[in-house]
Amino acid sequence: MPKQQPITNFNISSDQNKYALAASSDPQIWTSFYEENIHIAVWQRTHSMAMDTSINALLALNTFSQLQFSSSIQDVARTLALHMPQFENRETLLEDIILLTDMFACLFDQDAIGLRLRVIDTPMCPRFHVDQIPSRLITTYAGPATEWVPNEFADRSKLGAGNNGFSDEESGLLQPPCHIQSIQTGDVALLKGGGWKGNEDSGLIHRSPNNIDGQKRLLLTLDFA
């Protein structure tokens, strides 16, 4: 089984196939997403104690499972305030979601977004796949985070039905010396999909983490509306 590694700064490229990661503790790293060979841009960060308190309080409710809506950027804060339950340090989490929404909308010049905040305790997308969208913001506030593989170490013909019923690890999708990469909890990643102009055949290959073991994940995704 391919070894799983935490995300690191590196570029992987060849004459025929360029595919690279940009990662930094500076959120300006997101601007590199517009570079042709960048398919994942990660703002590396750690949560404050106040944020951890807020996240744990929400998970402890056991009554919240999902909030999903599309809205104009101006209405995001109001919608969150109306529909999120009350919990300790609630504003800390809400303010962070609003910040990420504003940053995402500004970077991609969007007037509206689609937002999903979910509590998950099973793999939501357990198989490696490509999203046919331009881009997606994803951050895991709690629990194991998204896994992905560099393009040069993947046989795309084995995605979807091409796996012939075999697991990702057994289908031939992962080519030696492939190391499955993992975004870290707290990091905020931009994933380039197959719907990005000029990227139709090389969207980021990724999946939900498989090693959940009953842990609760708190996952935020943002999409173009």
C-alpha cells in the first residue's frame, strides 16, 4: 500500500506532464493558483485555542450535521448567523468562515458562492476522483483531511469505471513510487478541477481520507455558485 505523507513544498514536472503544489503559511500563496502548472494551492495554518474551543463545542452538540446554501457574498454572514446553532465561541468559527468566503470570492471575482459545512464520520468520497468544476476551496476544521496524488504518479485511465472493481491501491491507478499526499487539518486548500479552462484532462486527483476510524470530521467547502 502506498505510503501516506503530509503535504510538503515540492514541484513535480516533466516535459509532457506538469503538475505542482504551492504551499505556504502566507495566504498570498493562493494567487499562484492561476499559474498553469499549479493544481493545488495550500495556505498552511494552525488553529488558535479559541478556534479549537469553537470547533469542539459544535461537534459536541451531536445535533448539527450540515449547513448548505448558495448566496451572494453580502448575505453569507447573515445566513450563517440565522442557521448555525448556538455553541461556545460560535463567533470564532463563523468569522473564519466569512473570512475564507471573502478571500475565495475576491480571488476568483465571484459575487456569490456555494457553501457546505458538514460533520462527517465516514469517508464521503472514498475513491480517488476528479471534480468537474473550475475550483474548490476545502478546509478540514477537525479530523483527518483530504488526500491527493501527484499527476505523474497516477494512471488516469484507472479512475472511475477504469478501476474494474479494484481498490485505488490495487487497480493500477497509483504508479510507483507514488506517495499519497495529505492536506493537514486546519490548512485551507484550493483544488483545481477539470472545469478550469485549459485543465480539462488534468484536474486534481483526490479523495476523502479512508483512515477515519469513527472520528468526526468538520469539513468546509466553497464553490462557485
